[in-house]
Amino acid sequence: MRLTLLGGLCAALCTLFTSDANALFESRKLEASWCNEQAFRQTVVYIDDQMMVDGKFDWVTKISSKLAASLAPGEHVSVVRLSPQSGRSGQVWDGCWPDYAPDELKAKAQEWSIFSRDPLASLKEQKDFFRRDLEAAFGVVYSGSKKDAAAARIDATHPPTKQLIRALAADEGRFAQSRTTIRAIIYSDMAENSDLGSVFAPLPPDPVDYGRMLGTYLRRGVVYAFGVSEDITGDPNVPERTRAFWNMVLPTMSATVGGLGSDLNVTNARPVAEYSYSLSMTHPQAPAPLDGRMILLVDADGALVDSWLGFNGLRGGILNGRFICRSPARDSECRLEAKTTSMTTTAPEEIVRMNGRRGGMMDGKIGPKGYAFNATPFAE
């Protein structure tokens, strides 16, 4: 009888400890429930596998730190491997940023009791898991493609074939299906050299419409590329030509250029609200009003984050400035003061102004000549 009781007790204890152990290991992962939070943007990180140099990890730190400083609660993040040698791409990992809005976080802290776990400690742990998984995904690309620095260096006089346009186009489905702005962060030298074009040659005399040529559009995409030309030697003009090339290519694919350079110039701001508008502008050289779209993402202070506008037949551009409403009420007066890439003149940038009631039509003007446009709230 005693042996039977001891055996039963051991079995019960083993079951208990096994259950606790399973719970412990299961809790040490990023929770999928963070993806239930509403987010006004998603972020895709593209890693060029030809940029992987043995022992070089500064790009990992830059991306990880920038994301931690700029992701909104519940924002979906994907890591995609670009393979420009073959012109292909493939997703490696995805997850959602674990965080709460300030008011929600404050409420959870006040509800915490000695009988429950500190929500701040749990949140910190979840953020650590996110960064762990994110950097592990980077490691997958790195470990499968790394080479020594000499082998990774590109001689501008004999550049290898590189099909970045096709590799990005291979991920078009993500943009076609998205209802939100996609912030695309690309770590690459952006050294396109294929039958579609080359940064190692002068731009063609007539601009090429790559969107129409490939039937590919990266709609709602705001692109930030860094590491541009960092591994190229033999021609000091390549960085400038590379920026000019992609400033031609991306707008034809309905993407907005946020930044192209050696460093990652993403702002440390989190979007807390989105305003979407359909536009109609009267232009003296157009026989009919030009239709367009404007997406405004704003942080807690009303500063614009990854915001953009574009009109059919004109180059689109990023918007930098502020969009302020007097109150949260639907009939509140709102005002936009911003600058964008030049669309109506040859100047480097143009001023965009707009005002009206939050829930109704707004009136705006763009450029030094003050071309007028109307903005109507757009519902998906």
C-alpha cells in the first residue's frame, strides 16, 4: 500500500513539475497576441545577402536600435532576405512589437497587485524576446551568406550582376495586400546591375517606367535604404548615381523614397494616428483635375511620420511637417504645414498646406504657385 501511495505521489509530482517546466519554456517566447493590437503601419526589413561580411555586425545594431525606438504598439515586423544574384526574395521571420499605448500602460500599472506579475517587468521581457528573435533572423541571412571583406568588395570597373529591382518586385504581394503604410528598411549597397539598368552607367535619357514594365507596384511603401555604395571602390561618382537611379526607379513603382544613404535615417517617432485622403488638384497643364492620395501618420505631438502624397501623372513625395487638430472631435479644425519633394516645379522641395474640419473636405495648396487641391477623407 505504501509503495502504491509513493508511486502515485511521484507520478503527481512529476506531472506537476513537467507542467511547470513546459509553462516556463512556453513563456520564454514572444507572444503572438501582440499582433492583435491595432497599428497604423507595418515594417519590413530587407537584407541583401550579398552584403554579408564575416565579422561585420554594425548593421544589426543599427536596425535593432532604430526599430526599438520607432515601432508602434502591435506593429507587424517582417525580415526578408534579398537574393539579388538570382533576383529572388524570401521571408525569414515575422512578429509584432510588444508595447502598450501610454494611457493603457499607465492603467495596467495601477491595476497591478502583489498577486499578479508586474506588467512592466513582463513587457520588458517580451521586448527582449522580440529583439532576440529579430537578431536571430538576421543571423540566418548572415550565416548562410557571409564572406570575407575582400570577396564582398565591388570593383566599379567590373561589377557583378545584381538584380535588386527583381528581388524587391518578388515581394510585391505584401504591398498589394496591405491596407496600411509599409515602411521598407533596406540594408544594401543598392548596386543594381542588370538588363533593367545599372548604377554604374549614366541614367537613360528617357526615364523608364519600371512599374509598368514589370507590372509591379510597391504601393503604400516608404523606402529607407542604408549601406548605399559602402562596398564599392573604383568610382567616386557611384554613390550619387545610385541615389539618382533609385530616385527614378522607386516612384515609378508607386513607392515613396524616405531616404537613400550610408546611414539609416529613420526618425525615432511612433505613429499614434492615421489620416487618409483622396485628392483632386487643378493643374494648368492637365486637361482635367489630377486625382491623388495622401496618407498622414502623426506622432503624439502631431509631427508627421512616414507620411506621403502623390498625384496621377506627377512624382509622389514624402511629407515632413506637422498636422495639428484642435481637439479629438470629428468637427475639429485641423491644419497641415509640411514640405515635400518637388512635384510642380524643379525646386528641391515644395510647401504643402491644408486646413479644414477633421471629418469633412479640406482645402489645400502646393508649391510656390499655390496649385489648389481638395482632400476628402478616404475610407477603405
